[in-house]
Amino acid sequence: MTTPSPHKVLITAGAGGIGRAIGLAFAAAGARVHACDIDGAALDALRAEAPGITTSVCDIADRDAVRAMVQEAAAALGGLDVLVNNAGIAGPSASVETFDPEAWDAVLRVNLTGTFTVTQAAIPHLKHSAAGSIIVMSSLAGRFGYPNRSAYSTTKWGLIGFTKTLSRELGASGIRVNAILPGAVDGPRFQKVLEGRASTSGRTLAQEEAAALANQSIQRFVDPDDIAAVAVFLASNAARSISGQIVPIDGDSQSAS
Ligand SMILES: NC(=O)c1ccc[n+]([C@@H]2O[C@H](COP(=O)([O-])OP(=O)(O)OC[C@H]3O[C@@H](n4cnc5c(N)ncnc54)[C@H](O)[C@@H]3O)[C@@H](O)[C@H]2O)c1
């Protein structure tokens, strides 16, 4: 039995970082890609680089905007086979005792509620697909505790529950749901994390980088393309029996900090 390869892909927060790498990888694999992002200028730059990719400006925390965006994506793609729930924000670094409650709400609104809203709107479209698949972007912080990042870690653990629940709800409709858990991904976001650690520890940036690598078995940080390759695999027919799984891509990291 064969099913067609997925080819209509919606990626949230697809204009930068990991989402951009995933979108370009799907496009290179022959898929039709629609990327949404809060940053319109970054979407313009993505379209200039990959003219086949269609885009929508959308804040994932805005329910009405998300519902409109999913309709726009399905119309632009002519349906939907794959949803990549990539959008997620880090929030501030602070202990639970001192964490700004507004910042807590903001992280939950994007990472948890945003993912829920996109997924809820996408399910009716995915049910029409012969190869429906959802990928949820969790984190190393969804496998370990992460001191001073309680909102982030809480949402990334929450997304594991969401993934496993969705997998059970949607399996009968032929839709697979898996979570990817990146570790330290090379790029500006992780550099900021290292700078933040150096500013509080009194160590140099190089010392913080060495400490971060000492936490891993594989002695290099993750390339966004490594994550994109796994996303393309998980959405492919080769992964047709894989659902409800969590896939760490973190060089065998032993903690989240
Ligand atoms: N970078 C890492 O080291 C790392 C590690 C583990 C997990 N992750 C997860 O991977 C995902 C992508 O991370 P990244 O580092 O590529 O992110 P990033 O900070 O580089 O941002 C990627 C994109 O998200 C967009 N964005 C931000 N807020 C948005 C919103 N409210 N609505 C729509 N778009 C929004 C930005 O404009 C940007 O284009 C996130 O869920 C993140 O938690 C990242």
C-alpha cells in the first residue's frame, strides 16, 4: 500500500530560525509551502529567496488572525497535508518567585494556546488529506526542568501532552502527530541565551559555550537543517507508522541548562 507524499505544508513562524529552515527544506523536497509569521519584512525576504513559498502575516497569539490565516493557507495550497507548529517564544529569564505574571501569560498565549488554535483550525483540512501529519515543536526544556525559564519549560512539557493526546484523537482519521525537541540550536537565539548565562555567572562567553557543549555527547550545536531534515522525514510516507512520538535532536544533551 502506498500513500502520496505530503506536499501541502503550513509552517508557523516560518520566516526565521528553525521555521525558515524547515520551510526551505520542504520546498527543496518538492512540497508547496505556506509560511506565516508575525514579521512581515522577514516574510518578504523569504519570498524573495524562495518565490514558490506563499505567506501570511499572523500573530499566533491572536485567535481570529490565526483562524483567518489557516483558511488563507489552505486556499493558497489547495488543501493541507502537513502542519508544522513551530511558533514559540522564550519569555524572560527569572525565577518563579520573581517571574512577571504578564510575561507568563504571554508565553502561554503563544506556545500553548497559539498551537492549540492553529491545530484546531487545521484539523478539518488535514482530515481531507491522504497523508495528514502534524509536527509540534517542543524543546529540550520539554524533557528536563529549566531553572529560570519556568513558563517556557512548562509550555514545552505541555506540548508533549498535546502531541500524545492529538495522536490518539486523530489516528483513526489517518493523521499522525509527532513532537520534535531541539536542543541548543546554533544561531542568534542561542547566542543570546549564552550571553544571558555569562552575564549572571561571571564566566566568559567562551566558558559558557564550553559548558554547554560539556552537557552533550556530540560536540557541536544543532544546525537548523538537522531539524528540518527530521521534520521532512516525519511528514513523509517513510514515517507512516510513526505517531505520538517525541524526537529529541540535541546531541544527547543531559540537561536543559
Ligand atoms: N533555537 C533554539 O535553540 C531552540 C531550541 C529548542 C526549541 N526551539 C523551538 O523552536 C521553535 C523555533 O525557534 P527559533 O529559535 O527558530 O525561533 P526564533 O526566535 O528565531 O523565531 C522564529 C520566528 O518566530 C517568529 N515569531 C515570534 N513570535 C511570533 C508570533 N507570536 N506569531 C508568529 N510568529 C512569531 C519570529 O518573527 C521569527 O521569524 C520555537 O518553538 C522554539 O521554542 C528552539
